[in-house]
Amino acid sequence: MSGFGRTHPSLAHVSRPQRRAQLLEAIAGSEGGLLARGCGRAYGDAAQLDGGTVIDMTRLDRLLDFDPSSGVLVCEAGVRLGDIDALFVPRGFALPVVPGTGQVSVGGAIAADIHGKNHDSAGSFGEYVEWIDLLGGDGAVRHLSPQQDAEAFAATIGGMGLTGIVLQAAIRLVPVPSPFIHCRERRLTDLDAMLTAIAGIRDSATYSVAWIDGLARGKNLGRGILQLGEAVPAELVGKYKIRRPARAHRVPFELPRGFPLKTAVRLYNKLHMARVPAGGSVRTLPRQDFLHPLDGLGDWNRLYGRRGFVQFQCVIADELAQPGLRKLLETVSRSRPGALLAVLKTMGRSGRGMLSFARRGHSLALDIPWRRHTPELLAELERIALDCGARVYLAKDSALSPEGFAAMYPEHERFAAVLQRLDPAGRFQSDQARRLGVRTYAP
Amino acid sequence: MSDEPSLVPADAPSEAPAAAPAAALDDAWVIFGASSGIARAFMRIAAQHGKPLVLAGRDVEDLAIDGRDLVLRGSPAVRTLTFDADAPASFAALTAMIDTALPQPFNVLLAFAVLPKPQDIVADPDLARRVVAINAGAPLALMQHLAPLLQRRGGGRLVVLGSVAGDRVRPGNPVYGASKMALHGFVQALAPGLARSGVGVTLVKPGPVDTPMTFGRATALRPASAEDCAAAIWRAAQKGRRVVYFPALLRWVMLAVRLLPDFMLRRLAK
């Protein structure tokens, strides 16, 4: 079993309960630690547990209640975010925060306190969680909310599944005017142009995300395409020509080892840049195609071959963003084969959880194919991140050092204290938590 | 676990309209083995098409959760029903209850079976008898009860989950294959009589599907998704197909396997 990047496999007992009674049986029969897993879209080692019991929650995916007056949806942890939107967007409601893929479970979204392309305006997923029913290693359920055991609630949001198993949760959906998004794109030739453009739009655009050509160097460093999105108002739906929903394709097999991936990506990046004319482009497309570009190509992690890939994502405070991003991009573009995909987004405010990733700043995500020297590259990226006070995203991480974790997540001691209270025996663990020594800070 | 069976409304979420039960249960689907992987995916499709549902299974507490889910997905009404394939004595009462609750023609999906590991059957030969009792004995008895009722209603459809393993029983898991073969034979013989009364019969023969039954097992083919399988069953039921393989390609594979002389199959099975 491994994360989406498929770099650090480990062996665990896996069960996939179909009914709640089976979930309780799996907890009671667990050995060597316990961890819930959702869709397995964390890139690194966050949702795996060597020698322990991993509970795949994807079949406990039932909707329990929906109140159209408040928009609050109650559902089990295994429900996929894409399925929620598919069901509720036709009824005029949508999840306020979704990541680049719809294949993320509600439990996973809470555990990683995920963000989307609208962080400046909407914040993180955790802000819309009304309450959580958390299952402990003893099989008892705790009802957590900002009013009831706020400490445990704040530890569970962004807590990477270490506080227990989310059984069900209440999520506030928001009204959406239509299932379409009006998307504007601009081509930008270097990092400074990109950052200036982002600064100009971040307070007004609902959705914004920049695709960066991670292989570009020198004067082209940081060039890319800035994409802005707005929901199409209901009364304008008929006025735009709407692109047909993208057909989903799958990657049928792993690319062989000798495949010239970097050359292919370089070519793709060139074409991708050229696709957007100098004057920018405008189109209207189905909501899910804009929000979940990663879902257009199923199993795309196979493109990286058997060796897999890692993603390095960190958020840097606005003041230090320009030099920090430049340093990160320079470092990775000097390495081989470099970052085959780079995504830059802005974040508006801190998350609600003790270990929430979000904070105001610029977030850069780099997809890096795994090679023998990748650990050294990741260590260097971590050093750069630490130097500019940046924070690495645990949902993507597979290489952060314990010292790095402690420096980047200032509330780690408070978090460990909650773990000590909720789970004194330390049953909930993950490969990542063991690597980072999350529990060692317990009082 | 053979409590008095009871037909209870699944907890209605706040959005659910308070509908009149009799009218709401028109063209309902009665699902036996409603907690199974394929059944759950099938129920969701039926709910999306606005069909009422009766969920029959052992864990009614958990089925009530499915009931809330299905109402939110579009089903006008969902009931749960305690059903234990291991308690055939309760089948008559179950049938009587369905008779009262569903005055209109209705549809049935039989989706319960057990698939023990072959080595477990070797270790405990009595398990062989119990597997046949649940996979063949129970559905046969249930169909004996349900067939006259379906005929009286003069419509609806009976969908039975068989298996490609029952087309030609392989040495790998002989008891399971034999139980499914018995099921196939019975359904084939039952279908013409029901058809004369306007009741359609669909026999489904899936290959490996990613459900709790196959989770963590080594299978000959990569398991298909339960959602895809359920969608294929729904389409087949709508079209009135008599036999449906899933994936569809298996129809020709199994035809070849059935036609193969025994001595050749023996070589292949090695």
C-alpha cells in the first residue's frame, strides 16, 4: 500500500467495511496501530501504516441528511467530494471548497483540511465543517464541534487522521447559481509578471490558479498561465457557448523506464503556453472540468512509471513569496529531471485546525519524478522553505524532517497534548506521523 | 438472528416529503441482500431513477442508514425488512408482508451469497453444505414463495445474481461454482412460467467485482467496479434481457469455456 505518488510502499492489514458493524469489528481486531484511509490521494505516506491496520473508509459513503434551508449536509466519511457535487449542484448547492480532484473523501478532506483554487475568498474545507462524530480506538463516538470539545475539533481538522476515525460529519454547502464556470486565461512570461498579475486579481477573482512551466529556467523562470474562474450567473447560462464536458481518459499502463518523459513534458509545456494567445483567452466550461482538471486523466500517476513521484507543496508568506518562490523554482529547475508540473496559488487566511496547512501567502506545488537523488533535492527544498518561514503540506509530504515539522507547525505541542488525551495508548498512527515524531511532543 | 420480520420505514431525512405509502411504493424494487456491494450500487441507481425501495437484509440498523442515503439520492420511499438467508422458516412471513406492503407490481433483486476461501471448506466440509444452503437453497426457496406473488401482480421483474463461476464449475472453488450452477438451472426453468404472467426474469452472471466478497482475494481478472456492474444490471433489467454477463465480453469467453471439451479444459485449468 502506498500514497498516490507510489514512492514509499508499506505493508498493512487492510479492511474495507461495508457496514458500521464491520468498522467496529475492524477496530476491535486491529493490531500494530490503526489508521483510517480515504481515496488514497495523499501523495506521500500519510494514509499508510507499516505493520498496522488500515481501514479503507470508501464504502462507508452514505448521505444521511440534507437541510436545504441551511445547506448543511450530514454524511459518512467515505463519501467522495465529486459525488457530493454531482448530486447537489443540480439542486443548486455545492461544496464551498474542493481540491484539484473530486476523488477525495470527506474524511480525507477534514484530515488534510484541504483547500481549493478559491482560498482567498472561501478559506479551507474545515471552515465549513459544523461538527464531526469521531470514533476512538475504543469504539466510542465523540461528538466534536466548536462548541463541544473545541480542542479535539481543532485537532481533528487538519489532524491527518491521528485523532481517530471520522465516522460522519456535517458540512455546510453553499448555493451555486449554475453548474458552469466562466474561465479567463492569461499567459505570463516570467515569475515577476506572474506575481504582479496574481496580486492584481487575488482580491476580486473567485477562483485563481497559475500553471507554471516547471522546466523553464533563466529569464523564463516562473512563466506560465494564470487561470481565473467565476461561476456563471443563472440568468446568463444561455448566453455563453459552453464547452462539452471533457471525456475522461485513463492511463492504461505505466510508462516504461526509458521513456523520455522530460522531453515529452517540455514539448507539452510549449504547446500549452502557445495555446493561450498573447491577448488571453475566455471560455465557459462545466464546473467539474474547471475545478477537477486532474480527473480528466484517470490513473495519471502511472505516467511517472514504477518509480513514482513526489509532490512538494509549501506556502510562503506574501512578503517573502518573491525571493522564496524564485529560489524554489531555481533549485528544482537545476535538478534532473526537475518539476514536471508546478502550480502556484494564493491563500487568504489560516486554517481552523492546529495542523492546518493554510496561512496567508503563496502556495507552490511541484510534481517531481522519483530518482535516486530526489531525497537530497527534497531536503534542499525543505531548507529553502524553512529559511523563508514556509510550511510544507502534510497531505503531499513524504520527506519532511521532524525538525522541519516542529518549526513549520507551531501548534504541534498542543496537538500532541490532544492526542495524548483522546488516545493515550497511541493506537492511531501513520507512517508519516512516525517519521515526523508527532506524538513525541506529548506532555 | 431470525427475529420476527418487520417492514419499517427507513428514517426519513428532513428533505423527504411525507408521501402516502401505498402510492409511493409503486414499481418498487425489493432488494434481498441489500448490504452487498453490488446491491448497494444498484439501489443508488434505482433511487436516482425515482424508484421506491425495500431493503431486505440482516443488519437493518445499517440498512436504515442506506435508506436515508437513498431518499437523498432521489427515492420517494424506502423501507427496511429483516431478512436472514440462513432462516428459511421466515420466508413465508416475509412474502406475506411484501404482499401487504406492495399492492402494485414490483421488482426483485436477489443479491446475497457467500464465498468462503476454498481451503476453509477443505478444513470444514460441513461448510460446503452451508454454502449451498445460502447460495442456492435460500434463493430457490425464496423464489418458490415469491413467484406466485409476482404472478398474481402480473408484472415486474425478477433479477437474480448468479456468477460466471456457475457456467462451468472450476476446480479452484467447486462448492461456490456448484451452488451458482444450481441457481442458474432453477432460474432458467422458472423464467418461462413467470414470463407467461408478464413477469420478466434476468439472470446476471458477473465476473470478479470489487465488493466485500472479493476484497483482498486473488482473482483471475482485475475486479470490475461494483458501480459499473450495477449499471449493467440496471440496463439489462430495463431492456428485459434474460441473461447478462458482466463484463459483456465474458459472454463469449464463457461460451468458449462451455463448449470446450473436458480434456482440454483440464489442461487449461492446471
